[in-house]
Amino acid sequence: MPNHYDDLLCSTRHIFFLGTPHQGAGQAAFLDFLTTLQITLKLGTGNKSSAVRELQRWSDTLLEITADFSYIAGNLSITTFFENKTTHGVQVVKEASARLGLPTEKAIMLNADHHEICKYENKACANYRAVLGRIVAEMDKLSDPGAILEYDCSVKKPSGTTRRNANFVGRQSFMRLLDERLLPDANGTAVLYGLGGVGKTQVALEYCHKMQENANVFWVHASNDKFIEDYAAIAVVVGLPIVGSEQEDLLARVQAWLECGSHSVPWFLVLDNADDPEMVHFKYLPRRGGRLLFTTRFKSAVWRYTDRGNEIHLDVMKIDEARDLFLKMTGRMTTDPEIDNINGLIRQLGLLPIAINQAAAYIHQNGTSIETYLKLYSKSEAERVSLLSKSPEMPYQTSEVPPTVMTTWKVSFDFIEKQNPHSALLLYIMSHFHNRTIPYGLLCQRKAPEALINERDMIEAIGLLKAFALVSESPEERTYDLHPLVSLWARLNLRLSQDQQSSMSTLPNEYALKMVEYYFIHNRSKSWRFYEQALPHAIAVIEIFDGNGIRSAKLYNLRTAVGHHLCQKGSLPRAEKMQIEAVELAKCIFGMDNPKTLTCMKDLAVTLQGQGRLKEAASVITKVLKLRKDHLGENHPDTLSSMNTLAGVLREQGKHVEAMEITKSISEVRKRTLGDRHPKTLSSMSNLAIALREQGKLDESKIITLKVLGMREQVLGEDHPDTLKSMTNLASILGTEGRLREVAQIETKVLEKRKKLLGGNHPDTLQSIRNLAGTLGDQGKFGGAVQLERQVWKMRLKILGEDHPDTLSSMYHLASTLRYQGNLLESIDMSRRVIDNQKRVLGKDHPDTLASISNLAGALGSQGELEECIKMEEMVLKSRKKVLGEEHPDTLLSMSNIACTLADQHKIEESISMETEVLGIRTTNFGSTHPDTLTSMVNLAKTLGNQQGKLVEAISLLEEVVRARSRVFDEDHPDMLSTMAELQVLQDLMKKQDLEEAVAISKQRAGPFRRVRLQEWSRLKEVWRRSKLSGGDLD
């Protein structure tokens, strides 16, 4: 182009074409048109016939004009309007002719003929408004200084490429990988492959911008027609003659020029979207002479044209790259107040560039907030599909029709379905599972489609999906991932296929349910890790079937099993939701009185119990028990199981007498129906022993426990898990009696056996270590106790995760032991951490959460922060009254703790009043000799001893405690020794006249009873929870 036109070119930003025949038209059509209108066409020299020849499709003149224009103005943004009507029966310029085929071109159809496309009746004309609107839109873009890109007239534009994408961000690691593959070798090749919409073309365009500084850069589209056009453009750029050339000759001539080794400037060629291995023009690709980059969804399509090891897998963006892209597309800053919503949105979009572009365009064009878009996107799967189906205007798109998330994978899928229908079926099935970490065992199993049961068929089916980057593999774990939007698209495509072909069955849906139900319920390797890996896929299938309103027995089975595992896992709110829906499903399928429905309700009661919602749990299990008695009889195993669950709920409600009566009844029935030595009978007897121990009847409890232990040793053997449980129960009774040395010996023996039989990481082994740590703490060996507590916590954290109830329990016990050790700062820090986790996992009013808050309050009190301590204790008391009831043991414990803190604050009258109230309730509910009642008497006596004139009453209380404990404990029991020591102090005080000295001595004795009681109570609760959540007998 002459130099005096440079300024004109540099000042041009956009060109509009209206019905321009860039590619010419059929000769007959034009002759007919010219004859009809009687127009004399003056194009160059020559008559009408020669002019018509010049306007034919593929004429040399038009080819040269198009190539020259692409070379000179290819950096410009272009709008092409084309007609859809005929003029006198002839469509003068068809769409294919009106298009230049440049990546920067936007083609728009007008409802007009060749005359009406540029002549309008008035301003109300629809075509006028469409053209004017487009012009105004482009002018608005130019009004933004940031949108204007200076055209560097000194740098030649790469042939066939679009201008640099001003919104391109990140991807520098892939730029470096391209350098490593391409730059060392003058004939280097590389393959950039990945999922459709992941940004392969945009990365290649950015790399072209880098390469064009030192090379002639050529851009070729892989589709057959575009390949020819782009090779013709290369011929024009490099000065090859094209006049009179046949297509094959032209392609061969360009290939020969590229392969010759005499170029003064090296070349770099990009073959974009090389997805079809059967593309006929691939044979004209250069094999030497320069550098070649392929972009493809199907890396196997170009394996013959590049060396192994030159493939680069382009994955989704990093989180910071995706955020930067969104901010750039919407003109926002990193300080945007909606930055958290932006992060949430791009994560939901799976960090996929095409999806981020669509969302950003929608938000920008409609002026909506991120929060509003997120609400729309999260509303339903149908809403997500709708949003991701909208085609935005994207100025740096290289295809003629802007793709969307919902259209971009159709081409890949059609090829896959043609190559291997089993791959298509497998993708449909996988789309119903969770998109991450799909185990190979879930896919290749006996319930899979017959065509996929064979391992070789499965490998080939997955291999094709991997080759198209629709599925990625983790070889070490042998698991597979899908992009979340690929899963969404596959389910949509499945529904569309079924709608269009009514004969198509719903097999993929049914297979997904059958496969995950069999895998989750019937798999033999039921380790904790197995369930954790399988759980997301089971839940995903359940949610999809629920969304479609499908009910089946298999769905009930799966929902019940998932609810049970969630309960075991400690995800109690999720378990409750799953079980409530399972109960409703069972009622619908089987009926209210069906055993499966009642089993589901029993599971729900256990989950409610685990959340501390004891009234609701009691209500549900009472209904189950009544129905089972009515339909099965009082002696049926299922009826007895329901009675056992009810007894456990009553125990936690503090209704020990009622619980013990039910437990006695179960034991008697099982003795009568199963015999004395049956494992179920022994479990019932063991439960009865625990109930007696809770009531302070240690002698009776010990007799039964020893009897059960002896029978289990005879029937089951010394190393059987149930025998070891009986040994642990005996140790607990001995610990209550203060025989701590014997307790430590038994617990050590149980620990060694469990390590040998179950391994060091088994939950029962870890529980044994935890029990031994508690015993060391009772012995005052806090250093060893802390070491063991820390060991258990770390192992549970590693094996079970930070949210599992056992892990949270370990954190609680570690915090408690650190507190008794005097390590208050670490205790407080650990307590705050476990409270945060418990609130998130269990809820702020869960009994375990409240226990941890109470423990934190005690640590703060030990630091002298008495106001904060009592504030927290009062909050715990309020919650316990609401959740557990006014007379629940935990509620009374909170009152006792507050009374002790009030005494520390010298609020003696308030302390005495509250402790007296606690003593009265415990005496009424538990009896005068119950350990809790005796603890209240000791605490009250110590407080009374601080008040002038109350020493006689205090001494009287302590003498009563000594008499009661002497009937149960030996003289060297820690509680006996401490009570007698406290009594001796008060008796000595009676002989002293100096009351100030008496008060000072008494204050030094405050506190230890409360600490011991808290520790014993929390240990007992952990044993209860583990038994309760197992769904079996409390043992």
C-alpha cells in the first residue's frame, strides 16, 4: 500500500460492509440479475461478461483482493451485514460471499434483499435501527481510551490472525513451556491441547504476538475451507503466484515454500483447532523449514505430525488468573467490594475461560451485580444451563459464530460418539457422579453396562475421553476428574437426546444409580478412606434423582446408607436431612409400618440424639418402639433394639431410673430368648452395668461387669473386641473407685492387644490410648497425658479429618489436659480452635460445643479472668437449659461451675444459693449417695467454710460425704483422701480464733473437686457417643 495511505490506515478502527461480495458469486446468478436490472457494471476494463467472470467464486482477482485486504487491514474490527432475501428471485450476495472469514469479523443477517440492505424507508425501519445500533455500539467502544489500540504500521500483521487480545491475562507458565518446546529447534513443533473453551486459541494468539517480532507468523484454521483460504493468504503475503492455480497446486506451492530452507526471516505457523485426524489437507502441512504449533481438543489427531513429548496440556486458569480475567472483562478493580462474590463465582464456573467470558459479558451488558448473577446461577441446574447458553459479543473471538459453554463441546462429543459409543455412554454415566476423584472401581464393576465390564473396553472408553481432555486421570490413585461444566453439559445433552429420540432409554441415569448403590453398600473394602471417597458420588446421584423426582428402592437403599455414614462421620445435620428424606421415601414406597421405614426412623432418632436434641429423639424412637411392639411383638430383636436406643436417649436426658428399667427389661428378655451366653445378652448385661455405675451403684455394676467379662472370655476368647470392651468397662469402674494403678495396667493391656489385632491406627486402638491418657491425668502425670493426647489428636486428624467427632473430642481432651497441666495459653488457644470447628460442624448449641466453651471458661478463670469466665458459663447454662432441660446433669454441672466462680469472686451468698439448688436437684434425681450429689456437698461445704459462722454446717456436710464414700471407696481413694483432708482443715479452723487466717487457708483448698468432676464427665460422654453413633448396643 502506498505510504501516503499509512495515516488513513492507522486512524481507522472499524469497517462496516453491507452486502459486499468478497468471495464473489455464481456466474449464472449474476448474469440473471444484471440482465433483469439492465445495469452496466464498470469493474476495471472489459465488458459485462469479463466483469462477471471476475466476480465468480474463487476468481484470481477476488482472491488477490481478499488476500491484500487481509494483509493490510487484518488488525481492524469489521462488521459484515448480509441479506437473506432474493431480488427478482436471485439472492445476489449469499452469506458465504458476504463474509471475509477474518477472525475479527462480526457477521449480522438483515431481513433484506440486496437493495434494502443499504436503503431504508425511514428511521423506524428495523434494518436501519440494526445498522445504526451497531455503529453506535462501536463508537461507544472507541470513546473508552483504554479500548483504543494503536496500530503499529512498522510491524507486519501475521497472516490470518486476529489482533492481540487486550483482555488476555496470565498463562505465563504455558508461554515458557512453548518456548521450551519450540525455540531450541528451528524445526520445532508443539501441540497445545485441552478441553474446549479452556483458551488454547487465545494462548496461541498471545504467543504469535511474541513471535512476530522475529519471525513471519502465519495463522491457519484447520477446517478444510478455511485451510485453503489461509494458505492462499500466505501465498499473497510471500509473493507466490496464485492466478490460474488449482487448489491442490496452490496448497502444494505454499507447502514447498514453507519447507525450503532459504528464508532470511524464520516463519512460525499456527494450525488452530486441529481436532479431526481425517482432515484431508493435513498432508500439505510443512514438515521442516520452521516452527509449527497445533491447537487441538484431541491430541491424538496430530500425533503423526509432531514428536512425542511435545504435547502441552492447557488446563483451566489459576484462581488469580481467572479473577484478573473477570475484572478486566468487566472493568472492575481488585478493590471491588464484590471481590468475595467474584471469587465465589469464578470457582463455581470451574475457572474455565469461556464460562468466565460469558458471565462477565452478561454482567457487563446487563449492568447486574455479581451477587444477583450468583443467585441466578445457584437457583437451579436449569437456570445455569440457560445462563451458559447465552452467546455474548466477544471482540477477540476467532470463530464465525461465538461459542458458548453449552455448545463448545458438541463437536468433540459427536466425534467421540461416532468413534466409540461406549465412551459416550461412559461420559453420560460419569456426569451423574461428583466431578472429582471418581474411582476406577466405581466405573469398572459388575453393575456397569455390559460393554464396560471388560477392563480392556473400559480402558479404551476412558482413553478416548482423556484424549479429548474431557476427563483427566490421577494415575497413582487411579481416579478421574471431569470439569463441573462438562458434567452439566453432558446431563443436558442426554436430556436433549432423549427428547429428540423418544426411543432412547434412560439407561445412563439408571446405570449411575445401580453402580453407586452397589459400590457404596456392597463393596467389601469398607475402610474409612473408601467411604470418604465414595460419599460425594453417592450424594451427587441422590441429588440428581431428587431433582428429577425419581423414586426407587435402590435410591432408598443408597440414601439410608449415606445417612448412616454421615452420622458416623459426625456430619449430623447433613445426616438428619438425608434420613428425613429417606423416611419420606420409605413411607411412599413401602408404607409407614414397613420394617425398612421404621429402621430409617430409628436411625433418625440416633442422629437427633447425637445433636443433643433429646426430646425430638425420644419422640421419634417412642413412635418406632410402639409400631414395632404392635407389629412384631415385645420380644422381637428389632423391638429390643428400639428399646435400647430409647434407653440411651433417656440416660442422656438424666432419666437414669427409667433408662435402667428399660435396660433391665432388655437383658431379661434376651436371657430368656437367646440364653445367658449369647453376645446380644452379654451386651445387654454390659449396658445394665453401665447404667448402675451412672447411678453410683458401683458394687452392683462391678459384679455384672466381671460376670460379663468372664463369659466373654469363655465364649469369645480373650482377644475378642467385645472382651476388650468389658476390660475397658471394668477399668472405668476401678477408676471411679480410685484404683488408678490397676486401671493403668488394664488399659495398657487392652492397648497392646488392640495394637496387635487391629493396628495402631484403628479407632478402637486410638480410643485405648485416649483412655490411658485420661488415667495418667487422674494420677497427676500430666506430661505423659499431654503427650498421649497430642498423639491421638494428630493421628485422628490425619486419618479422619479435622471435622470428625473423634478428632474434635481429641482436641477437647488435649485442651483440658493442658489446662490441668497449667499450660493455660496453649489450652485456651486449642479450646478456641475446637469451639470454632464444633460450631461449624455440630452447631453452637450442641452438647459437645457447650462442653468445650465450659472448658475454655474454666481456663480463663484459672488465668484470673473471672468476669469473662462467668459470662461464658452463664451462656452455656442458658443453652443447656434450652437444649437439655433444667435438671439435666450437664445443666447442673454448669450451675455448679458458676457457683464455684462466684465463690472465687467472693460472692459467697450467691454461690451458696446456687450450689444449694444444685444439691437439692441432684439429691432428688440421683439420690443422696450418688457421686454427683456428693461432689455438690463437697463444693457447698468448701464455700460455707469461707463464710463466718458456717463452719459447723460445712463440717457436717463433709462428715456426711466421708461416711457415704467410705461405704464405696477404700481409705486411700483420691476422693476419700481429699475429702478427709478438707474436713481436717475445717476442724482445725474451728479451733482457731483468727478468722482471716481461716479464710485464707480455705481459699487455698478451692477448686480440685470441680476439675475432677469435669474430666470424669467428659471421658464418659466420649465413650457414650462412640457407642451411640455405631447404631448398636451401648457397650
